[in-house]
Amino acid sequence: MDTLPATYGDPPPPRHIAIIMDGNGRWAEARGLPRIAGHKRGAEAVRKTVEAAAKAGVSYLTLFGFSSENWKRPEREVGDLMGLLRLYLKSEINELKKNGIRLMVIGNRSRFDPDIVAMIENAESETKNGARLTLVLALSYGGRQEIVAAARSLAARTVAGEICPDAIDDEMFADHLNTAALPDPDLLIRTSGEQRVSNFLLWQLAYTELVFTDVLWPDFGAEDLAAAIGEYNSRERRYGATAGSV
């Protein structure tokens, strides 16, 4: 298990960290292995990162596990990923529950097979009392799709006479997103050297600090998380204001 530096935690870590886990395929290809090998090693990196985040005192950790666009990948790869998801939901729940970690899943569940939907619901129910860390898995998730769904919901409520259009503000809109129960991320980490947000949490990232690392996701561990948090803590968050006025 990775260990954190002795000085870790002063200043405190961000409350909510989001991670775009990228590089599984490239990790496997560089070693002459099938892509599924990279995804399996990536699942191990998830376990290490959840442990490190919990030890560091992070309250919320959101991981981009499977995007709405990922359904376009080859059928065999999608099948392999669904198999890994089933395995994770079956094998990790007791460990999450034992360690006080609550699991939430955001995204469009309608495209998953019924057994996966049932496993997600069971995992959320079994871990609902976890108070140490909330682990959010974004599965079959797309930021634009989430925003469109929220707009449709608000439009329907307006047509039904439940709300006045003038009453719709940032807060009300956010309450119609998948993340209504969560604070916005303080820090977004993307692995593998790519520098884009890829349709992830588009509304929620408005004032999030972004950190990009060349480390491929299967190689990501506690030291890399600590480095990203250190970079975050070196910055001054202004939220559009001038220095010293926030």
C-alpha cells in the first residue's frame, strides 16, 4: 500500500477531488498487453487512490469511470469494462463499508444491464451510512447530457406551473443536476498528459483548480495524489475576485 508523506495534510486537502482516469489503454499497449490488462491495473489504482484520499481527509472523491461516449468503443472492450464493473461492485463493497466509505453513482443508468443497475443500487444502499469519504463513480456520464436533462426538468416544471422562469437561478439549476447533493470539486486531476475536461462535470468545474499529470492512470498512487494536492495548495483561489478580496 502506498504511504503518504509525513508532512501531508498541512495545509488541509481540498474537500472534493475529481479525477479523469486516463491512460489505461496506453499503459497496456506500451507493454504489449491487451487493453483489458490496463483496465484491470486501473481498477487497482482506484483502490489505492480511494485509500489515499480517505487517509488524507478528503471528503468527496469523484472518479470518471465510463463516459456516455465510451459506449461507442468496440463491443468486446465495452463488455470487458462491464465485467470489471460487476467485479468491483461485488468485491469492493464490504471493504468500502468497513472503511466508512459511501458509494454514489452518477450518470445514465438506463443503458446498463438490469443486473448492473441492481448491483449499483445495492452498493449504494449497503454503504449509505459511510461518513469518512463519499466515493462518487461517474458511469455512463456526460456533462452536456446532464445539463440538457436539468434544463428539460426545469422546463417541464415551468410548463406545469410549479415554478416561475424568473425564479430559476444558479442554485436551482444545480439542484437538478446529478451532483445536487455534492459540493463542487475544488480540484480536478487528469492523468496521462491530456489537458482537457472531456465532457466531465462541465457545470461543476466553473471554479475548480485543474492539475494535469503525465502519469498514466494504472501507475497513479498516493504520492501522485499528494503531489496534485500540493500543487492545489500552492494556488490562490480567487473566484473571479482580486487577490486578498475573497
